[in-house]
Amino acid sequence: PLFSAVADLMRCGVLERDNFSLLFIGSSCGLLEPLIAKYGLEQLVEIGRRLDHKAALRVQGESTVLLNLDTGGEGRQGGIGVKTYEYLASGRPILGLVTPEGDIARLLNGTGRGVVANKPEEIRAALAHWMKAFEQGRLGNYAQNDPAVLRFSRRSQANQLASVLEEVVRQRSANDTRRGIR
């Protein structure tokens, strides 16, 4: 659906080489080349090599919109990858080609940081909206200190875990005291 939507937007002049590029990074992205050719997107889609983590974060920071593909299976429950959280932290809008009922969709919808789209018409609408906003200078970054996203930071998650562990220790200690164990 993604390549179909991009091809449609290219045909009607919304997307062109001067204003749009879709960059896929990773060792298995070469598998996309037949699809890129099928839709005639060689001018808009780039395949990059796998990057180290620091370089990948740099590219994310330089991107206008990030693409989150649920490649791990249909909405794997409880299986949100680190990349999704890094995307949230980047402050960039996220196009989520993910299962609408899955964990990633709930996260994107719950934080308001992305659009979940799986049909060509949904993807076209999201991309056209972002292109228009970008051209008008209205496509900005989300606030990096947004509480909806900060609760997923490593620091916040570590604090939540520490609170749970402290509560377990406190309850255990209270139970031991009631039973006369020190």
C-alpha cells in the first residue's frame, strides 16, 4: 500500500524528486527493489546500507517524517521494538504501517505522535497532509518534553520499575514483621 500511495501522489504531482525522498535503511531493504521498480519509484526511493545506532539516530533526526513498519508480525502484543520509542523521542511525525489493533498503533494514537495508515488512500491522505504542512512551514517537531512521551523514556521507565520494587520490598518487610521475622 505504501508504494501504491507514493506512486499515486507522484503521478498527480504532489510528490517529486525535488520535494520528497523515501529512505529505507537496513540489511534487508534490498528486497524492496522489485517493488520500487514495479511502481516506478526509482527517483523517489533510496535504499541505504545498515547503519550503526548513532548514525541511525542522526538520520532519524534529519528526517521530516518517520516510517514505522510492523515487520514483526500482525500487532505482536507486548512487542514494541526500541525503534518505535526512539521515533517517539525524535519529535518527528510517524507514519505507522502497523496493525490498527496492535500495541504500536495504540502507542502512536495514545501519544498523538503518528498516523496509523494501512490502505493506500489513508497513506496518501497522511502524506499529502504532511507535504502541505511542510510547504507552508507548519510541519514542526513535537515537543521533546511532552509528558505523553516522556513516560516512555528510559529514566521514567527505570523510576517506575524502582517504585514497583520498593513497594514489593516494603510489603515483604511488613509481612515479615507481622510474622515476627526480622
